Amino acid sequence: MIAPGLQVLFCGINPGLYTAAVGHHFARPGNRFWRVLHEAGFTARLLSPFEESTLLDAGIGITNLVARATSAAAELTRPELENGARLLEHKVAALGPQVVAMLGMQAFRTAFGAWRASIGLQPEPMAGAQVWLLPNPSGLQAHYQMPELVALFGELRAAVRAN
């Protein structure tokens, strides 16, 4: 779900099995993406995954680093993640979003060889776009609770508004 000139392109790691089955991003009921997006101010109301196309009108897109569906992102191989990074860089160069928001620290570190990357704005742009690293909003990622996720996504939202 991408288009040229987006404000933010959210990049998940890969689709889960449920998400792949229904054909909509972050569709698993336990995934917190849609709630976090709303509470951080990206959407005026809580959207369902089945309304994802309305994000394009708000300058927001969604893609994945790897297209292969798995039950857990840990099933992906390092070569798959590295290849996904190259493909993402080509997408970003072609479409020119202002910001690429990567969702998942370990996948980002592996895909881009950025072993010391931490949450927030990254020092290296991607094809002219700022890169933000954010926690994976999956319900399987228990380390980050909703208030912290909302605050981190809110920092990105504030930076986008400032530009």
C-alpha cells in the first residue's frame, strides 16, 4: 500500500499468517499498530485493517521488508532480510517518501547491518528519506507497552508535522 510522495512509509518486517490470509496489513487482532497509529495522532479515528487504503489520502503508506508470510518474524533468514533491505531502498528511491518508519529493531539491524541502531531517528537517510526505527507493534512484542509505543510513534508524528 504505497504511492509516490508519502509523508511516512511504515515498513513492517513481514506479514504474519493471519495478515496474509486476510490480505490486509497488521490485521491480526492482537496487533497494536492501528491503535498506536490513532493514539499517536496519525489518524483522526481508530481504523480497522480493512480500511488501510484510507491512509494513502493522509500521506501514509505501508509496506513490508520481506513479503514471505511466517508465524513469527524470527523464521526469516538473514539473506531474506538483507534482500528485503535492497528492495526497500529501491522502492524509497522510486517513490520518495519523506520518512521511512521501520517497525522492528532486530530485523532492521540484521537487514541493514546497523548493529548499534537504537529506537528513533537514524543518522543515515535512505535514498533521501529520513529513517526512523520504531518498535514492532505486534502483540508478540511484549517489551514495549502501549503508553511507550504511543509516545515513540508520537515523536515521529511531531517530527513529520514540523517538516
